[in-house]
Amino acid sequence: MVQGVSCEEGSYSVFRGIPYAKPPVGERRFAPAEKAAPWESVRSCSTFGPAPVQPTFGKEGINMSEDCLYLNIYTPAKDPEEKLPVMFWIYGGGFTFGYSHEDMYHGGAISKSGCVFVSINYRTNIFGFFNTPELAEKNGGARCCGILDQILALEWVRDNISGFGGDPDNVLIFGQSAGGLSTRMHLAGPLSQGLFAKAIVHSGGGLCEADLVRSTDEFTDMCVRTLEYVGWSFEDVMTRPAQEVFDVMMKGVRDMMADGDLYYFQPFVDGFALTEVPGKAIHSGNYAKVPIMCGTVAGDSWMFSRKVRSLLEGDNEYFKGFALCPSIAWGRHNIKAGYPPIYSYYFDRPQPEDLFLSYTSHGEPPFGADCKHGSELPYIFGTLDTMGIAYAGYDYELAEVMRSYWINFAKTGDPNGEGLAVWPLFEAGSELSMHFGKDDVGAADLVCSEDLERVMRFSEDHPGMLCSLEGF
């Protein structure tokens, strides 16, 4: 039994910090999560659980702990029998930082729109993605624990969400950046099948990858070499304080690799939760054929082309192509392969000021500089007022429109609804994406030059690749 909090004159209730797993501490560090132990009394769920261990800079005052495997539920249901659609959110942050109760991810607006909203914490960085021969022996093989956390949370929703008025057979998974990558991993992962009915991939790749997905051998070698580089033993990494482990190992891997990348302890092909690079699985059709929406924002040109910035020499058309290719190349390939069509979108509404991601260490991108990676999220969540910046009146109108599309998709697998511009499937004869632009919303063919065509063909011909100029 859990007790939540009634919000906004009873329009919805929120249950914060429900444990879905045993604390992954002590001997459970780096191990697959286990189901939470049951409790007998009524558990008060009025406060959020701790955020995962991550960089402390900019997060002063945020409670962080290895004991982080909690979820939150926002529900408008007054009766468990209502069987409302469920929206299951996976946060981004390069699999290195992030947590479920950031202000931007407040689920009140979604809940008031008639959905049960679930947000989860999962282990990030080294605590979610680490492997050595000793760990593989201990865990029965290499394991992507951060992805297994998400799967355990999905299983919890399957088993328990009906008690909150949700329909376990109508679960939408959606996430942005690393959360979008996670969503694609669940589409392709064998352990995730049957746990969701539809999916939305925000800025998380399509046929291409947003981040490198290593093999088990390559990933394990990197982990072992990092331990050697910092002069630690396996016992050290198992027993030292969590924040020390994070600080030392993250600095160690970056110094050792010295390749200018940002993220290293990320999902890898463990042969268990993830048996193939997601882009390759999608290309070959080895993924869940549920209703899918996939899209990007203009500033994603940084993410999908960060390996090739200097070589492209600031060519805006190529940068735009790399931002567009996740959904459009995926949609085009599905037409050719006879797979079900997807819904594609592109967001380039200029933002009032720099948001979400500093480009200072990468150089300012020539394309999408006023529409950063993640800019669409406060529109979807209805949390523009939490951002501390001056949005225009149209931004609030756009937020209502976008959230309506997302809610409709969660309910039926089709974003269309009364009073909304028609959003067609990306299919033969209608290779259109919904364009959320500067001052309008409408379906459009966004590939309008030979340069953009070239990027699309490159993405289709190189599934699974982190976009680069190799073979371009």
C-alpha cells in the first residue's frame, strides 16, 4: 500500500519515490537489480527518491545516492478500473547524468490530459554500465545494468499500474537523447518485448546511432584498462565510496582515452538485454513493430555529426541533414523494406536563450544554434514556466498543440485529433514529417536539396554507425 499526494484541487495525484528494486549497494553494486522487497504498512510517497550518483557540479542540494531505483506516478484516475493509457518516461543525459524529478519532467500537465505518467530513475555512468571478467563471473555474464533497471521498472508497471488506474496493455515508452537511445534499445531488446505497446524516440537516433554502442569485448577492455590506469583493484571499485568511484573512474577513462569524447560508461552489446546495435536491428527488421514516432530538433546536428564537425567545415546543409536523418532515413528504409511506417517530426522553433547544452567544448554549431538539443521537452511536458526564461505567447500555444499530439499518440497510436493539423504517416507517396517551426505547424517534405539527399542515403547505407565521414 502506498499513499500519495492530491494535487491541483484533486485533478491528479502524485506518488513519489516508490521503490521498484532493492537498493543496488554493497555486493549489489554493478549487479542486475532485484525486485523490491514488499512492505506491510502503508508507505508514504510524498517525496522523491534520490538521484543516481553523477557529477555534482550544478546539482548542489540534489540528494544523490547509489540507492536510487525509485519511480514516480502521476495519475488522474479516481478508480483503479479506469484503464488509462500509461506514458513511461526515460530521461536523457548521455547515460552519465539526469534524474526523474527534474522540474522540466513534471507530469502534472500530462496527467491532467488523461494519462497515467510514470518517470523512473535508472543507474547512469559507471554504476549502470561497467564490466570486468570478475563482474561477468559474478553476474552470470556481462550485463547492461542501467538498461536492466529500466526493464525491471517496466515489469513493475506491468504488474502494478492497474492499481493506479493505468492500463498495463497500453504503455507508451518515450525518452530523449540517452532516453531516446534507451527507447530504441527496448524496441530491439529481447527482454523488453511485450512490456510496451508504442514508442516515441526523441533525439535518440534512427538507423544511425546518437552514441557509440561497443561490443562486450571492447567495452570490457576499456573498463579493465581504466582500472589499471587509475591504479585500482577490482576490490577498490567495489568497496570505495560511490562519489569517489565516479570521480576517479570518470576522470581516469577520459584521460586514458584522450579522444575528446564526453561519454564512455554507456550501454554495450551485452548479449542479454542488448543483442545487437539498435540501428542495425532496426535496419534488418529485428525490432518491435509497434506504433512509433521518431524526431529531432535543429540543434541535434551537434549530436549526430559531432565526430565530423571540422571536416564538414561548417556546411549548414550537411549539418541539417545529420539532424534530419534519424527519423527520415528510418522512415524511408521502412518503405523500401516493407516495414510498418512511422511518424516523423522535426522541431526548430527558435528558443529565447541557450538551453540544456553548452557547446563551449565543441565549438558553436553553425546550424540550429538557437534551438538546442532538448528544446522541445518543456513544450511536451507543459513546463515552460519552470525554465526561468521569457517564452513568447506563441510558445504556450505551440506547447498545447504538441502535447495534444503526444497524448493522442499515447492513447491510440495515432497523434491526430480534432482541431489539429493532419500528421500523416511517413509512407510511400507521403514522405512527410510534422514540422514544428518558427511560427507554424504542418506536414512537410524536409529533404529539399541534393546535399540533404546525400546525408539520407549515407544514413540508410550505414545502419548502426555513429555518423562520420567514413564512406561519405
